[in-house]
Amino acid sequence: MRKSGKIMVLLILIVIGLVYFTIKNSACFELDCIYFPGKENWKLVEIYENSEKAWKGLFGIEDGYVRVEKKVVDSSQYAGEFTNTRLMQVQSIFDKARSPYPGAISDEIECQEKFKPVEKEITTSRGMTLTYYREYLNNRLAIGTCLDEDVEYVGYVAIFYCSESSEWYQMEIIKPSEKRGLEEDYISLFKEIRCQRPFSKMGKLLP
């Protein structure tokens, strides 16, 4: 009887330990916690950042790239604040753009309105609110271009928060300017984005 009691206690401790391990190590591996049409065909090109709280990388797709950044946040409120800050940073790029051809009068140029991002909101097929905008990029995939001759790529950026995994995302679909397609095509893709709950890292360890 005493022996069976010890076995029972041991089993309970093992179960508690497994539950604790599972909860503690539940996580989203890179982009495992989001669904996006065709994501299985993305080819990883470069990882810019990889930590417990943040991940950022570049993927190759047919005729372009997908650049994704994610951050672990505490709540939707913090995610909203993070989104607002990011949008303000993007807009500030166009406050004063320096001319590549400095003249005697001024070395600053005023960007045409078509180059400036205009944020819009849409609702995905799963009812998630998503902010998106169009961006014009140079040959280094950098935003801030104000001249037609400097535009090499056009990107559509989606920003959203996944409550299931407490993660904030920024996703950029980047295509060469001449192959960018219609805005409606990107909206249709963004509407199919959905979030998924994280799973245990035990799944990575087990065969």
C-alpha cells in the first residue's frame, strides 16, 4: 500500500512537471502561428532578428519578396500603440526628403502625394481588423523614395495583432514595380490572413 502511494505521488509529480513544461514552452516558431495563402512556398532568404520577443526575416516568393516582422506584446492595447508608433515613423520619413541633386536654392524636395503611404483598414474573413498601406521602395527595398526613376519595387504592408498568440505582425508583400498587379489582389490576400494558437515545443522534440 505504501509502495503504491509513492508511485501515485510520483505519477502526479510527473504530470505536473509535464503540464508546467508544456505551458512554459508553448511558443510560435517563426511564422507557425499565422496562416497566409501560399506561405508554404516561401523560401527564407535572411533572418534579421531572432529572439524570444521578436523575429524579423525576408522570404523569397515568385517575382518578389515577403518581409515579416513580429513582436510579442502583452495586450491588444500595447499592439495598437505599437501600430500607431510604426505608422508615425513611416509618415515621418516623408516630412522632409533630401534631394539627390542639391541646388543653390534648396536641397530638399516635397514628395508627391502618390508616394506617401495612406493607411486603410479592412476586416479579414475571420473578423480580424487589419491596417494596410502601399509603399514605394528603392533597389535596396527601402521606403522613402520620392522620384519615379528611383522606384524599383512596390510593396503592400499589412499590420495586425493576433490575440491567440499575443503577437504583433507587420507583413510586406514586395514586387518589382512593373509586376505589382492591382491593389485589389493584395486586399484579397490580406483578407485570408488568420491567426492560430501556439503549440508546445515538445512537438519539435518528439519524433
